[in-house]
Amino acid sequence: MSGATELWTLAVIVGLAGVTVLTRSFFFILDRPWSLPGWAERALQYAPVAALGGVIAPEIVMMGGQLVSTWQDARLFAGPAGALVYFWRRSVLLTIAVGMGVYLPLHLGLGW
């Protein structure tokens, strides 16, 4: 690599480290307590659900970047079974157990 490339790489690393330190210590630098506006707090209550849905839904209904084309896919049965159990009992552990309890026999036993 040339000297200019190495200098540029070093400048980027130092810059990113500076931005990271500044953003992580921002709350310690302020002299008074800081709080989010009400609308932001309400929006952040939905962020975990939206992120989880954005990760799990494509994993259930897609394979290789395409929609699942057959009904013989174990994920299509395990996902709704887990969701029903969660809405019934509100237990994450039970949701995982039921979802895997439906998924594994179909996937390993039937080869779906």
C-alpha cells in the first residue's frame, strides 16, 4: 500500500474512534439530566417489536431471497404455533419450546 493510503486509513480509524468516544460519553459531558421527548419515548416502546418482526418474518416466509413456494416448510407451521402460544401464555421460553417442538419433527422427521 502507498503512504497516502495508510495515512487515510489511520485518519479514518482515529476519526471513527473519536466519534465513538464522543457519542458514548455524551451523557456524561452534559451538566444537567437529559430526557427524551414524550413522542420519542413512545416510539421507542415499539422499536423492539418492529425490529424483531423485521428479522423474524422474512426468515419464516423466505428462502434464498425468494418467497417459500411450497406449504411443506416447517417454518410455516412453527412460526404461527409459537406466536399463538405467546399470545396465549405470554411466555418467551414456552414460545421457543413450542416453536421448536413443531419445527424439529417436521424438519428432521419429514425433511421439510
